[in-house]
Amino acid sequence: MSSSSSQPLTGRRIWIAGIGGAGMSAYAVVAHAWGAEVAGWDRVDTPYLAHLDADIEVTIAPEPPAPPKGWEVFVSTAFTGKVEGRPRAELLAELVSLRRSIVVAGAHGKTTTSAMIAFCLDRLGLDPTFLIGGDVAQLGGNARAGEGWLVVEGDESDRSVESLRPEVAVLLNVDLDHHTTFGSRAEVVDLFERWLATVPHVVRAEELDPVELELAVPGEHNRRNAAAAIAALELTGVERAEAERAIVEFTGVGRRLERRGDAAGISVLDSYAHHPAELAADLAAVREDGGRVLALFQPHLYSRTLHLKHEFAVALSGADAVCVTDIYPAREEPLPGVSGRLIVEELAQVRPGMRLAFMPSVEEGARIVASWARSGDTVLTLGAGDVDRAASLILGALA
């Protein structure tokens, strides 16, 4: 069967290992909408799978089944080396090549900035395609196949951003976040500069002033994200005034300072923040509302915890009380002597006398933070693992 411009993947059969992830599920949505037959596997059910069409067959099992014979296999970075197939970056690069594309890159803020751009294009009637690493309630999920610009995040963690060839690139910031991939910040800079040299239109967010608009999302970091989003939109032909009118209605992405509820006069927010710069930005944003801030943090990756334990402690010292859980391992094997306790020990040095706790599990952490909280406080749960379940545990304990 031949393909068309609206369904350029017609006739393709694509099987995805790790289809339940934020990124891979988005690729599945768009590949299917563009004509491909799509199926896949994941170890666990995830909220992102609810966005897939019913005719996308998904297998949930502890171990991957054999992919169907004759299908193209693409593998999430979470399962590299465990499933035979092509890296997910190749699928993303192909999707980007099929539309006029905007790629948002950088260590922090990619998901929110991508969502801001897609939201504005949507509200302005420009029918975007988007692949976003989080749920955007105002857009109905994390992915959609439209007829307009494709908006996507570019990932430096596996160097795959360098394979993307968009018309517009946004570089938000540069930081050393992936210590198993890069030996220094200079290596990260070199990667981004090589990539940007291939892109016709570039937005460098660190050269922009934060917007002075009344945004619905809090924090200086979001005012900077909005400045980058508006600059990218201008490069697509959107008038600045139109972009500004739309962006002030953007209410955020799931797990990006997401308000999960209130109980006993205490607000509970949840954030995907997992790097010291992100923790510091979120704590500063919450501080804008006043009151005490209590943090429950689940570190993500042994290597990141080992290399950045002091930076984590400095960032978390911006809270009034902190509980740290054990590390969410993700794609790494444990390192001897490395646990969340390292951050607590460092915090005790950075801010002597601060109320601190190390609790191995998320459940234990949720219980102790709830016991600390009193009316007028804000509790912030932080991390890229499964700490998102802590918010409901805390709210239950408070109620």
C-alpha cells in the first residue's frame, strides 16, 4: 500500500519495546495516526497507555515477548540491551523528518516549553502535531497527530538530539545531568553546538529575558520557558501578541508543580524535578506563595546521586524540612554505598539543625512528611521515579 502526505507511514508495521513510557507512547500515537500498524510491550501498565487507540495491541508482562515476525522493532532506552531492535531515536528522527518541526532541547524545562508551544499553536487554530514527555490536560494527553508543525523534545541523555533535523531548535540551557553519557559539561556544550549548526533557525533561551506576563504557571523558570516558547512561535510566523494572548492561558503539564489536592489546610504538589537546578527552581516557585515548604524527594539514578549529592543538598536546603527516600534505580545497577542517605548526610552539613529524615520507601517517607505538616504548609513531592504515588498517600494521612 502506498503512503500519502497525511499518512506517510502507511504499510509500515512497528513494534515498540517500552510502549508505556511518556515518549514511546507518544511515538506510537503519531505513527499509528500516520498510517502504521503499531503494537508493543511494557513491563507495567501506565497512564500513557490510556491514550493509545484500541487497535494498538499492547502486551503487559514482566519479560518482553518475541516481536511479531517481519515487524520493525524500536526499543526504549530503558530496555537497551534487553530487547533486540533499533534505538527509539531512529523512530523519532524519522517522525521529525516528515513534518516542519520544532525541537526543544536542554537539561531543564523541555516538557513544559514544548507543551507551551503546542498549546499556543492549538489555541491559535494551527493544528499541531506534538510528542511531549508528560500529560497536558488542556491538549488531551501527551501526543496528537495534526496537520501543522510538529513539536517535540530532543534528548541529550543518549546523544540522540544530534540526529534530529528540525526547522526550528530551542536550546533552553546546558547542564551536566547524565554522568554515564558525558564526562564534563564541555562535552554537553559540544554536542548541542554541533547539533545547532545543522538547524536553520535557533532560539537560545539563556539570551532572552523572562516574560513579564501574568502566567498561570508559577516561578521564574516558567517565565523563562515562556520567553523561549514565544520566540519559537515567532519563528513559525505567529505574531508575538497572539502568542502572548494564548500562553497566559496555559495551566501546565502533569507532574510539573501539579497541585494534587488539599487537606487540613495543607496543599500537596507533585513535581518530576530530579536535578538540583530543577529542585531549586520548584522550591523557589512554591516559596512565592508563602508559608512553610516540606519536601519529599526520591533521587533518580545512582550515578546522579553520587556525583551531585552536594548540589542536591544545597537545592533542598531551600525547604523547611526534607525527607529523602532511597534511589529509584531506573536503568542503572546499584553502586556500593550509594543511597539517598548520602543526600541527607550532606544536607546536615549544608544546613545544620534542619529537620531531616531518610526513609527507604516512598510509603515511609509519605507518612513522616504528613506527620510534620500543619495548616498553612505546602508539601512538595519531587522525583522522576514512582514518588508520584506519595501525594495520594500524604493526602490520605492528612485527611
